[in-house]
Amino acid sequence: MNVFLFPGQGSQTVGMGEDLFKADAPFCALVRRAAERVGGDLEKICRRGPERELVRPKNLQPLLVCVSLGYLRRLLELGIRADRVLGHSLGEITALAAAGVVNFEAAVDIAARRGELMEAAAARTPGGLMAVIAGDRETILRRLAEPPLVGAVVLANDNAPNQFVLSGASAALAAAEQLITAEKLGQCRRLAVAGPWHSPLMEPARREFAEWLETVDFQPPKIPLISNATGRIETDPTILRQLVARNLVEPVRWRAAMDTLRGIDGLSLFEIGPGRVLAGLARANGFDDATKVFNLNNLRGIELAARFN
């Protein structure tokens, strides 16, 4: 079984998709469409930075979707097809296109609107995300649910049994890091994102995004799509539209999504897009060498995947 995985924010690098810019007219057309939506030179930002402009959600979100879709299209041209698709956070927008829920152009539009609204919400309440590696996650989550941090720091990504991500305002995240470090509960690392994603602080963005999404045509998936909001296969277009909006304020349930794949023989995971985050999370969720994992973040990797899959 082939499963296509699509990364989200935090996987980006300046220069991502460089080989696509050089050789892929449909990809370049998607980037131009995104640039029209956000009003900026996204090709320049993607290829040369500066990084401070790349990480801005209104720029980064449509660019990540464009790059992942560019590599997806090349993989499909080589005859590799998916039996399941899922995306991590923003990556779910790419997964919608891979499953045929929306077309590639609509996915870019959705990402551009999502990024614009999330950037505006983050500007009102500066914050971010912090990855935590810990053996006893329940103790940490229980301590964070006590005063003075109760409600100020929330679970953003449930990535793996010993790896999760917290979200909150900057001061609250600093206090959480101090607590976790001082009590030797785990290791913390701030992530390269521009706001407190997947938290109640994104509620203004969620409301406006949900209203805007009503104007976008969602079709039933042609390929089973695992929602990272529920960790289950979802087939109803109306529910999918609601989940895409809810994703702004609710955790990414990646561990549950991985559990839906457990026990499948002959499993191949294709991480399509920048970085290697999702390949690492597959191993962290217990998928051993019996599971093939391909990182498709350049055209050479796609050729190798088609050869050895």
C-alpha cells in the first residue's frame, strides 16, 4: 500500500523547489497564481529568501503547497499512485488536492487565504510552537493544566508517543519551557513558525476561514483521506470542509493518523515536499524497516522512488 504524506510549516528551506523552478512550467504557473493572491514576489522569496519573508504565513503556506504539489505531479507522471493520503497541519490542504477533493489551483487559493488569516491573528497575539520530547507526556500535560499555565499553553501536535508540540503566547511558552526543564520532564525546542498555531488564539482566523471556505467546492475524495483533525478516514465533503477550518484551533492528531496505518503489510510511505520531518515521525511512531519510507524533496528523489518502489 502506498501512502502519500505532505508536510506543513516548519519543513521549509530557502531554495526549496529549485529544480521545479528550472524545469516545470505547471509548477511555475501555480507559484504565479499564489503570488497574485498574496501580492508578493513568491518565486524570489522561495528561491533566495530572505528567510524572514519566507516564514511569513501568507508567503510560506501557499509556497509549501505549491512545492509539494509540484513534486506530487511529477510522481504521478511516473505512474506511482496513492492508496491513502494525509497531510500534517497545512499539509492537509495538499492532501485534499491529492485526493481530488479540490483541484491544484483551489488548494493554492485555500493555502493563501489560510496563511493570510493566520498571519493576521498571530500579529494580534505573538506566540509560537515548542516541540517536546519526553517519556512521560501525561505528567507534562497535567502540570500545564495547573495554574498559572492552565489554558495558556495547549497541545498543538500529538506527533508520536514521545514527541508532541505545545502552542501558546510567547511568555506562556517560555514559562512552560522553564517548568519542563527545571523539573527535568523533557527536552524542549522552539519551532521555526510565526504564530501560536492550533490553539484558541487562532479562533478569529478560524471563523473567517470557515466562512470563506463555504465558497470553495469540495468533492468526495477519490482516494481515502485521513484527516489530521480526527485521525480517521473522512469521506463527507461537508465534514472535510469543517475539519479544515477546525484544524486552525485544534491539535494535529498525527499519532492517531499513523495508528490507522498500523498493521498494513507492504506499506510504503512517500513524504512529498520539503524536509524529512514526516519520515522521522514515522519511525518515532514505530514503523520499522519493514516499512519503506521515501523522502521526495527533489526530482532525483522522485526518480529513485519510482525505481525502487
